[in-house]
Amino acid sequence: MTTRRSHSRFFVMDFAKVSSYVRSCPFLAKTPVTTMRNNLPAIKSLAATRCPVMSVAMSVQSARSISTSSPHQHAAVAPHDHVSKGHPAIHVKKVQHSVDKAMNKVDHVRSAKHKEVHSAAHSSKGFDYESFYTEELEKKHKDKSYRYFNNINRLAQAFPTAHTGNGDHVTVWCSNDYLGMSKHPLVVDTMKMTLDKYGAGAGGTRNIAGNAQLHLSLERELASLHGKDSALVFSSCFVANDATISTLAGKLPGCVIFSDSSNHASMIQGIRHSGAAKKIFRHNDLAHLESLLQEVDFNTPKLIAFESVYSMCGSIGPIKEIAALARKYNAITFLDEVHAVGMYGQTGAGVAEHLDVMSEIDIITGTLGKAYGVVGGYIAASARLIDMIRSYAPGFIFTTSLPPTIVAGALASIQHLKVSQVERFGQQYHTAQLKNVLADVNIPVVPNPSHIVPVLVGDAETAKSVSDELLSRYKIYVQSINYPTVSKGEERLRITPTPGHTEAYMDRLVSALTTIWKERGLRTEKDWEAEGGRAGVGLVRDEPVKQLVPLEGVQFGGAHGYDELCSFYEGLESGAAAVADRNAAMEAAGGFFQPSLTDRMVSASA
């Protein structure tokens, strides 16, 4: 319990501390000092009760009321109110004096801040915008969170090879084109034919000239894929998540959102834009989620937002268990399957299909830009929910619809992956292989059951440096992942094997990582274990984390299925090597690199 002495010490705060309260406190920042002085009895807001100045001032007001009340009333409150101890009137007078002093400091800080802004705005030179931009960027450089963008141009006929800005050929190990569908002949040919027939652009929003039969067919296909009444296509899944959550939670009266602590930025943005109350539960922690659900009235609208595959650590959400909690506490579920659609389930509908729980999820969101190899996002849900989002969401209504070529390519990709198992089984097979090999050489992989292979480095600058060395020395492109995408101290390399990363590619990657780890003295799996573990690496477990799709469960549908897959991609590798040799010969002869040469590459699929 707070004492009188602690309150007195509290109000002898320095000017800087008061200034920080003014900037951060939602009450002090907006409420005039005169209002705070003269209207304490009327102040009931939650912001005021949490304010370091106003909470005490309100206690003073409460004590003042007690000092003028009857002895019976005073006695009833006294055991719970420290200000009633001793002589109430004297104590109130002292603390009121402290409150007045604090108010004067707040007033002074506000006045100084106003003068500072006014001076900057009306100086001879005006506000220095460029200096402001420089300072903000400098913050990024100092905490090592500045993002660098490599010039990587993926070659359709030489997947997973790309050329850099200077023409060097490199192997891409971190693409979200998880199944290589961006270069699949069926997808590419469909897009070419659609381009010839319908042109390049959609021509407008969905409401104005941009609502073609292709869009409607794609939405029907997506609804069928997820076993829902309807679906709605957006320009990206970031927009889909933001628009859906902000619109839905903003409309539901008094809605409370329960969000996994590792949710993607798109969902976090949607939660912010909704204005709804939120409660964050620890990553995949069902007990914590349930305890938070118990705090909210059963009849209050509730939305639980979570993912199936978390793309930076590779963990998988407890979908079935969360759906059960939603039913128990009268909530609806919002499941992001962005890093799962196309890759899991018999028809590629995602982890929910793999676990046979799709019917228990209210809203499923996915992307057309990862496993399906094109671009765009979508939601699938009940017909009425979809129609409501279609009618109210600005992110859907006021933007140009996806071009016909994109929609046609996505439709072709989805239809192909609904029946073909080869691509996703090839990916799962190579993922399991790579994880096993890296474990054998003691490279620290964050354990998880999905197709993501995160290699823990543990330092932002080192992670960036290792990524640069892989690219410059070994012609291997693996992007480093730093804060704020992952927590500080958990920086990593994010590796994503595809059906095209056959054994020859894998050998080169493992050799390069092993050499770099040894030369730099980077921490291995055993080193992390000796330090007590980090990000799941080096932790003692009763049994190892198992793959959702185990290696022994991967079947290619035919005796030669995997051999044919490897032959296909090895043929592409030979084609890439031929073009690389040709470019080198040109440069030696005084020529120059021409990306258009890729159009004349040997096509292994021909």
C-alpha cells in the first residue's frame, strides 16, 4: 500500500520526468490544467486513474470527502484508504499542495513545449524536414534495424537461380515462392493468353469496371478450396488482414480482440485501425488465452486472431484447440494461412485442412503471392460476413482491382495445386533433408514442424555480415532477419527450401554455412545449449520437434515421381549454367550483360 511519504517523494519529481508524463500520458496530454485543478470530482476516466499525477489527486479528493463525512462512513472506508490515517484534513492539505506544485510543473512543461514547436514553425528557415528524416534513419542504423534491399532477379527458366544487378548468377534460398509456381508453364502460359485477350490492367475498382468474370471465378474457387460460402480477393493479404479486422472489429459493438503475440504486422495494423479493445496472449499459449477470455463477458463480441504457420520461427498454431476455446467463450476465429496455403492439406488449403478443422474456423485469410506464385490476398468466410466486408471495407472498395492476368494466373495455380502433390511433397522432402543435415553438422536451427528453416545467429550485425558473405563469396542468397521482425538477440538467417533445391544445391549451402560458422567462431547448437538456449535452440526436450509432414510420409504418387522432379530442376540448373558461361564469354569479348539473354535460355521443360 502506498504511504504518505511515498506520495510526497513522488511529487518532488524532476522537470524531465514531468515532461515525459505530459508526452506519454493520455490524460495529461489532452486535459487543460485548469480543468484538472477545478473539476477533480467529475474526473472518472480510466486514463486519469492511471495518470501518475491525477491518480493521487483523485485520492486527495476522495480523502477530502471522507474528512467531511460522518464517523460511520469514515470508518467504513478507512481500512482501504491510506489517506484517512492520522488527521485527514491536515494530510489532505499537504498533499493538495504537492498536487498544485505538480500541476504547475505540468503547465510549465506544456508552455515550454508549445514555445519550442512555435519557434521551429516560425523560424526564418522553418522546420528542417530533411534533418528530421536523417535523424529517423540514423536511429535505424544505430540499432541495426535498417533494412537493405538486394537486387535479385529470379530467372523463370532457371529456378531457383537469379541474377544480381551486375549479372552474377546466385542461388536463392529465401524466396516465398515456396513451390516455384511463379515459373510453372501452366501459370505463365495462362497469363500470356489472358494478357493478349484482356490487356494489362483491370480498368478500375471492383465497383467501377474492374469486376470481371475472372475475379468472380477466382473467388468461387477460393471459397470451394476452404469449404466456405464465399471469398473476397484483395490487392494483397496485408490489405486483406488490415481491412477485414479493422472493419469487422470496428463494427462489432464493444468487440475485444485476442491476438497472438507473434502475429504478423498486417493483423496488428488491422487491430489498431479497428479501435477495438485488445488483449495479447503469449505465443501459442492456450492457458494464457483462456485466462484472458475469462475476463470478458460471454455476450461481448470477441475475435481471436492467429496464424497457422508463423513465418519467422516456423511454429504452427494450435488451430483445433483455439477453435474449441472460441466456441466455449462465444468468440469468432480469424486464421491467417498465408504461409500454409498451397503447401499443406490434400488440396493445398492449408494447415487447417491438414488437421481437418477448416469447418471450425470462421474466417480464413490467405495469399496468392507465395505458394501460388503470383500476387494478391483473400478472405474466405460466410456469405453474410463476406458481403459486409465487401460493402464497408475501404481497403477493398477504394482501390483498383487486380489485373486480369494476375487473376487468371492465380486461378490456374490454385486449380493445379488442388490435384498435384508433387510440388508440396518436393518442398517437404527437401525441408526435412536440410534440417537433418544441418543438425548433423551442429548448425543451430530454430526447431519447428513447418517448412521454414531459421538458422540462429543471435546478433544483428553478424547476421547481416553472414548474409553478405554467402552472397559475395558463395553466390548464395539468404536474407538476414533482424529486429523488429524478430526479437533482439534472436537474429537469424531464414532459409526456405523449395522443390527446386535438389541435393547439389543443398550440398553447396551446407558446405558454405559450415565454413563460415567455423571461420567466424559462431555459436553452434551445442554452444547455445551451454548458454541455456535461445529462441528454442539448445533447449533440452523430452523428444525432438517433429515435422507436420514427416519425411516418411512424403509420397510422390509414382515410383519415379521424385526422380522426375529432380531431373526437371537439374535440367534448369544446366540451362542456367549455360547462360552464365555465355554471359562470361560476352564480357571477356568486351560485351556487356543483357538480362534479355534469359529469353534465349535452354528450357528444360520444352
